[in-house]
Amino acid sequence: MSRQVFLYDPPDRFVAGTVGLPGRRTFFLQASSGPRVTSVALEKTQVAALAERMDELLDEVVRRTGGSAPVPAVVPVEVSDSAPLETPVEEEFRVGTMALAWDGDEQRMIVEAQALVELDADSEEDLAAAEEELLQDEENGPPMLRVRLTGAQARAFAKRALDVVNAGRPPCPLCSLPLDPEGHVCPRQNGYRREA
């Protein structure tokens, strides 16, 4: 079976968002162009890592080009996006591997999110070989979302993604674990329930 690639070059919209209440949220990347919408599920830590690395890569592009690359230092107002995910949110796949690159010729950020795949291997060497083969197989690999963004779109994505990650449950001031609306058992309080 051939690989299914959801390509957006460039998308009308590319955002990170959630479905559900804090503490029980499901995180998504959503790309859209016209009536076409693709949503892929991923973990909160993956969203945070993608946003942080994207900001770092954009800063590095600006540094290496001496500021001549079309990458804004802050999110331009015209590309800022705080609207919710487009509904219905239908998960195409759960993300396993992500890649990030800057295309210097086209002046575009390339984001790839590949579906999670379970590999069977008898040893660490077999697992490493199977992973490498899977990553190199352009025709028969797992489904992939590939998005090409302008510098401004990438900066806007990173800011929104970090805002979405940080919009969850507030941390306990004593132990830094997330506070649930009904409180939580704080290890620093010797197991006593702490109210939110």
C-alpha cells in the first residue's frame, strides 16, 4: 500500500488546538486549505517540543541570514490566529515521528508529522535497522502530514501552540503538579488534599 501524504503548500491555516477539558484534553495539529481539513492527534509534550524547536529554528535562520530572511521577530497581527479548531475534528492518525526543516531556497519552514508505527524486532540493532528503513521508504511508509509555512505562519503557529500547551491546569504552588478542579493530593503536604 502506498504512503498517504497530506500536503499543504502553503496551508490557509495551520494550528495546534485541543478538544476536551483541561486534564483530559486531546491535542491536535490541524491544517486546512479551502474546504480540505486534516487533523492529526499528538501528545502535549510533542506540541510543546514542536513549538519550541520551531521558534529556535526561526531565530537561527534570522541569525544566519543577518536578518535578511522573511522571518518576523514577533507574530504579525494579520497572521495571528486564536480561533478554535475547525469542526468536526476527525483524527487521520496519531503522530509518532516529527521533523522540522528550513528550505532556504523557497524561504519556507517544512513540518512533517508521521503516523505512529509499532515495529517488531528481536534486538536493538534490528529495531534501529527497521526504524531507518521505515524513515527512508518514501513510497510505502506510514501516513504523513507535510506542511510548508512562511516565516510569519511558522512564528504564529509556534506562539499559538505554546499558548495552547500553557492553557491547561494551573500548577500547585508547592509541588508544581497540575491542580484538578476538585483539588489534588500534594506530596509536599504529606498527602493532604489541597484545594484548587
